[in-house]
Amino acid sequence: MIPQPYRDNFNTLQQAFSDGAACLLECHERATGKPVYVLCAVNRSGPDYELVPFARLFDDNPYELLAPPDEMLEQSSRKESRP
């Protein structure tokens, strides 16, 4: 189950896209100075705005880095069935 704070952030970002208040922003990691790309919601207050980062995009192939939930269940089942 996805924790509620993550679901709340997703809903906020989804609303930002729906409202046209989302952007892709280039930032830099503080530790390395390496460029990173993030999805942001844009909070506007009159002429002022605030960019709120919500998600960082992958640098590598996400299909190589992540396992879908059903794959994790299969791995777990195989481990349990070993003698």
C-alpha cells in the first residue's frame, strides 16, 4: 500500500498539471553539483510564485532499476518455497 503522504503529493501534482501550474526544472545536487531534473508544482500568489519540487526524474533506465510489485511477490514466493 502506498503511504498517504505520497498519495497526497501525487494528487497535488496531478492537480497542478490539470491547472497548468506544473513545470520541469533543472536543479543541481548540493553534494555533487550534478544537474538533476525535477517536476514541480507552481504556487502563485499575485505576482510572486514558488516552485515546489515533487519528483526527480531518472537518470538511468527505470526498467533496469525498478521491479514491479508482482515481480517482487514472485521473488518472495520463490525464497519461501526453498527447502
